[in-house]
Amino acid sequence: MNWRWLLLDYVPPELALTPEQRKAVTKRMYQLRHFSRRIMWVLFGFGPLAGLTLPYLSFRVLDSWLPTVGLPGGWSRLIAAIAPLLVFAIAYEFLLARLYVGPMRQALREAGHDICLSCGYWLRGLDEDIPRCPECGTLREPLPEQTTA
């Protein structure tokens, strides 16, 4: 996971892809995803709304509770303001990554990049007689046949 995911850039930057290849892989990833457009509207429509509402409500609760713990007023207000936003941003980032990581890896495999579907480890340069991913131990799948048209 990376902060670039918040900018909807799901292709790993270490791949030396041309802009056309990045666009083709991203387009294929959107075709492979296993959820509907309705879920996307919920995530991107209500996600930011929840990102503003839930931290505000959490701030109200934490702002009244933290001074009773013994923190000085300024620190408790700062923690009450930042903690809910930080928790929500990390949770939202994790959710987006989980939704897109599988389809992105599958699209990269279909484009001819030898990566592990489970962990994303680059398998290039490894002999074909190595049956498992050295990172996670998952059985390697052969690359799909490349068709030339």
C-alpha cells in the first residue's frame, strides 16, 4: 500500500511501463474488479461524507472525554481533532487497496509481468523450476500465453 493509492494510481511505480501500457493495465484492472459500480459510488460518494462526519462526531466525544484522563486542554483538543481523521484515512486507504490489489495483480500477469498473485513479489529472473514464490510460498502459476496480433 502506498499514498499514491489515494490518487487512484494503482500500478506499481517500480514497473517500467510506458504510459500506454499503464493505461492498458489500469483499464484491464477495472474490467477485472469483482464489485459493481454501485459499490464504487458508495465508496467515493459516501466515503468523503463519512470522512467529514464521523471524525467530527468522534471529536465531540473525545474532546469531552480526554480532559478527564488528565491531559491538558490543548493536547486533548489536538488529539481529539487529529486521531479520528488519521484513523479514518488509514481505514479508507486500506479498503481501497484491498478492493484493487487483486485485480491489479491479475491485470499485470495478463500483460506478461511475472508477479505473485498473492503477495505481489516480482518473480522475474527466477528459474521456472522454482515452484513457489520465495516471498510467501504460494505455488507459482505459469504466465498466460502472449498472443501477437
